[in-house]
Amino acid sequence: MPPFERSHTRTRGGQLSLADLGTPLHDVEFVVVDLETTGAHAADNAITEIGAVRVRAGEVLGEFQSLVRPVGSVISPFVARLTGITNGMVADAPRIESVLPSFLEFMRGSVLVAHNAPFDIGFLRAACTRLDYTWPAPTVLDTVTLARKVLPRTEVRNHKLATLAAFFGTDTEPDHRALSDARATVGVLHGLFEIYGSHGIETLEDLATVRTAGW
């Protein structure tokens, strides 16, 4: 038995329509993004690095990476030790108003994926608001949420990126740098899709019907 349950809210009596069949996951272009920042709160802190990988059907279509010079916020010694990004490294980096349009173009038309997505999406949306850019409001998948539904703590001790990357044996180990962590998250996403697929969940719409059982 799978460690989750299916909601059948999309099922209607009679013949299935194309809308009921959904969008196969192997046809979806995902942009997996990771941010490094000066702190935890988007209202008071700033982005220092954006890394992202665009994938479809397991194939890498492109990568995006840029350091960002924070304005109105500095990198603390603690964050510098954690990420390896120092104030000196970002002193000559482009500001967010130069980097963000390029990233928004890179992610255009994709489903956005992040590990602990509220953090990364919160910073991106806050940056758009400050700069008066339109946030495109893409479909977002959170690999933390996806993992919690299918990997109970009897299988993994927690759902941190490093733990899941080790569990799935990803090609890249996360190291608190944006592109490395995005690459590791790609590996975690594909590992999770294999688990979901083994239980017949193969479309983007099917993912929304999964709820954790027995937590």
C-alpha cells in the first residue's frame, strides 16, 4: 500500500475528457530554483544568489546562475560561513533589478520547483513587488511537501535537502550555493516522481490529489 491516499475530486461520472487525463509529468518543463539570501525574512533581507535548472523528461534544457549585490542588507559572518558567499564576492555583482528580469524570462512557461518553496518564492515575489515587476504566478511545486507525502520518518530522518539528496543518491551534493542546491533538488524531484509514478501518479494534476495517509 502507498504511504498516501488519493482524492478523487476530479473524477466525474461518464467518459473521461482530455482535461481529466491531465498533463503527463514527462511533458512538463520544470524550473528548479534555489536562492541564497542575507537572512530568512524577505521583508528585511536580500537575495545574494539565484541558481536554477530547467528540465523536461529528465533532460537538462538550461541553467541559470548569478550572484546578486544586496542593497540595504549585508551578509553576516554566520551566513558567509554557511554559504561561502562574502560581502566582497557580491560587491561587484549585478543588483537584483538587473538579474530578476533575466530569471523571469528563464522561467517563463514553466512549473516552478523549490525545496521549501515558500522561502524562495517569497523572496522572488517580494523582489517583484519592490521593483514593480509583474509576478507571473506560475504553478509551484515544493519538494518538501512532495517528500512528506511519500517518505515517512520511518524511511528518512527528516526532509532536509541534504538528507533527501543522500537518500536518492543525487549526482550533486547540496552545499548552500544556489546552483548546486538547485541541481540537487532536480535529483530529489526525479526520485520523488519515480515513487509517485510507481503508484500510478503520472500527471501534474494527479499530484494535487495526493494527501498524506497515516501521519
